[in-house]
Amino acid sequence: MGGSERDQWLLARALAAAGWSTVVGVREHLKLAERTCIDGVNYVGIGESQILSVWRKFFSAERPDWLHWKCASHLWGPLVEIAKHFGCKTIFHAACDLDVRPRHALSHRSQWWPLYAWGLARTDRIFVQHAGQFAGLSPYLQAKAHILPKVCTPELDCDFPLMKSHYAREKQIAWVGTLIQLKRPDVLIEIALRAPDVSFVVCGGLRPGCDEKIIDTLRSTPNVQYFGQVAPEKAQQIIADASLLLSTSDIEGFPNTFAQAWLAGTPVISLKVDPGNVITENNLGVLAGNVERAVAEIKMLIDSPDRRQEIGIRARKHVAKNYSAKAVVKSFEDALLNHLRAD
């Protein structure tokens, strides 16, 4: 459904390919105790009754060595204690940058943040996505934290997709993401209106409870083509065909769309998000900082296929070196091995 779920799937798939036994407990789509296997990753239905009871039964049946959990939740504290009861070590994996700030991390039941903080204090290992998240952790938590790159895409370790030449690309800007306030689709519309001669291709669904007026506004903006929610393969194709990927988010972790863009050789223009300064330090696009500069950079780069081609080639090399499944699994295993040595 979202970026974190995609990250977890790709990591589980990479670990399974490297010889790990991976089991994912799911509340929906599988009946209780029903099992299935997809690309080496095992899924088991754990039922939809009271969650703490469900987890106890799951750990009792599976007896895992490690538990991996991604995203801040008040449930993390109780889950860590259940895992420890069954002799299972725990890994918390940060998604959003706010995940490293317990008092501000929870978007649901925020007043229960002490339970989340308790889980972080008690967990055995913490994975963060970039150096900025690591720096945001308290010194105590840093002692058990490790920067884990994300697996970019399954294709990275199979057939590395060809990069479409920027000389052959349409002058289009891609925007891909869920239409929630945090990702600021309103800013996307503002930029589109300020650049009426530039074409914007937008895909992303609307979460329940969000303002549906944003879709009407997108559809009525002359230079915006809105596709709605599309399959992952379609989103990747849109990014690969575009001249640039635009990010208007206020805060993220390490957006999947960035890695997808760089895999395709598509430069990124981001207003505020630059995970670990990867964009600026490696010249993989532009960190604009404000709408005015974003518009100016879009207008300049859209007419500069030479520069876009150069950035695209550099971006693909960066992805191949840092985000392959093999590189991420090695980093994962090194972090766990270092933990065991510390014990």
C-alpha cells in the first residue's frame, strides 16, 4: 500500500534470497494459520482478534530469532516485551524522520508515545535510513543503531533496466505519492500554476478521510495530467519517462520515489527533503528549499537535456553501488553480527 510496506517486502525478499527464513504475520487476506510463500517470503494468517493475544500465539508458533518492525507505533513497547518473553531479539526500523523523536513520532494515539519510547529503549537493534536520522537519536539509542540502505528494486539484481536517454524524453515532470497533507500536493499545484508551459504527470491515491477537493483541483489544472493510484510498474514507467521527479513533501524518511528515479536516471527536484544530504553531496538533483527556486530549476533543467543526462548517469551508478539487494543484506548481517559480538 505504501513506501514502508514496499521497503519491508523488498528487504524480506532479499533476505530470503540470501538464505534467511522470513515469516510475515498478516491480519488480513489469509485465514488463521493459512500459509503461502511468495519469492521465498513466507506469509501466515495470524487472525483478527485482540492484537497482543495474536502476537503471543504467533511467537509461540514460529519461535523466530529476530523480530523486524518498521514505523513508529505505541504498540512497539508491548510487542518488544512479548518478543523478549519468547527469547526473540528485536529490530526497530525507522521510516519517517520523526521516528527518531519519540515525543513527536506518533500520528495515531500520540499521547501514548511513552510506550513507543519504552520499546525503543528496550529493543536490541535500531535501523535508520540515513545519517540525519542517526544524529536525531539520543546517544543511548545511537549505541545500538545502524544505518541500513534501502533495497532499491528487484530489477537491480536481475536485469538492470536501460536508461531512457534524456534527449528522447518528453518535457514532463513526474510527481508520485499518496495525496496526503504531509506530501503537500497543494504545493505541487502552486508550482504547476507558476510554470504553465511545463507538463506535470501526477499519480497517487487519496487516503480515507483526506480532502477530495485536491483531486478536483488537480484535474482542473490545465498542465497537470492526473492518473490516480496506479500499479507500481506504471509508477516506475512514469518516473522513467519523465525529465524530472518533483518532491514537495514537508518531511519523509528516504522516499522510495527517489531511489526509483535514480534507478531510471531521472534527476530529483526536492523542496525540503534530502535524506542524509544524498542529493546535494552526490549531485543527484536539486534541493530547492522554496517554491520560487523549484520553479526556476524546473524551467532551467527541462531545457537542459545535457545536464539531465549527466545527472542521470551519475544517479544510476550511485544506486548500483549503494542500494543493491546484495549490499543491503551485507549491511543487515554486519549490524546483527556486531550486536552478537557486543553481547
